[in-house]
Amino acid sequence: MSGLVRKDFYVVKSMGRSYLFMFGGFAFLSMMRVYDGVSFLSFLAVMMLIMLPINTFAYDEQSGWEKLAAATPAGRRGVVGAKYLFTVLLLAVGLALCAGIQASMYAFGIHGDGTLGEGLESAMITVCAGGILNATLLPLIFRFGTQKSRIFFMIAMGVGTAGVVILMGVISATETGIAWLTGAAALLMPVAAAAALTVSYAVSLQIYGKKEL
């Protein structure tokens, strides 16, 4: 299964460079106060975390890799497990990237009224939101493929973006208890993301095990 995970990282290597360049450019603009660093970079990170796993599915379908991968010793279970492990690793990278940007902003004195701890909690919340969205989309892609799942992707992006914006808006607009709200959300979101990915993995195993390749 580790070979399948490495394959996905090789697939997104060229795209990943473009994504990192784009993210770095917007991070620089945020540091220059052109954009609101917290909200915009959080949204961009969630977009990246969702798009990269989906792109690996698209390449697999175009190359006919699914049939070859299912015939390897890893089997269908290994194919599903590799996609979820790849997604979790991307979430970890995204969290480290967001946390690094937040820490850099505070190190250079480029931040709002919140504390560094609240900034790191916001990074945790948005990355976990990306994990929940991936948990929703992955079984649909295993069932319908990337082309037919586009409508689900658009719906998930709309709902996810609205959810993050509303959550951040509520936290920002609350005069009292901001630290409590962000702290509680930062604690609950990883649990929710882990639970969603666990259930999603089980569902994907059932779907992919019965799918005709």
C-alpha cells in the first residue's frame, strides 16, 4: 500500500509545486495586508486539500490505473486505504503549512487582534473542515468517478465554504468568549474529522469492493 501512496505523491508532484507557489504568493500578499491572511489563506488551504486527492482519481481513471492497482497484492482494500492515507498525509501537510504561515505573521507583527494561539486554532478548524469534506466526497468518487461526481464536489465546496465563513464570522463577531469558542471548535473538529474519515473509509471499502472495474 505504501507504493500506492508514493504513486499519488508522484502524480501530484508537478501540481503540488504550482499549488505551493500559488499559496506562497497569496501568503506574501496577506503579509503585505492585501488580503485578510486568516480567512483567505484558510479558504485556499481547504481548496488545495480537496483538489489534490480528487486530481489523483482523475489521473487514475485516464490512465486505466484502477484495474492494474486492484490486481496488485494490495488489492481493492489497499487501493482504498492508500487514497485515505494519502488524504490524511495531505491534511497533516496542510496543517503544518497553515500553522507556519500563522506563526510567520505573528513573528513579523503582521496579524489582527487575535493571539497566536487563536490563529493556530483557526488553522486546525479549517484543515479539519477540509478533512470532513474529503470524507464526504471520497465515497462518491469511488462510486461514480470524478466526472459524475463534479456536481457533488460543487455542492460540497459551496456548503463547506459557507460553513467555514459562518463559523469564523460567528467567532469573530462574538465580543465575549472568543477564546472559548475557538478552543472548543479546535478540540471538536479533529474528532469530527477523524470520525468522518473512519466512517467514510468503511463506506468506500463496501462501494469499491462491489464496483465493476
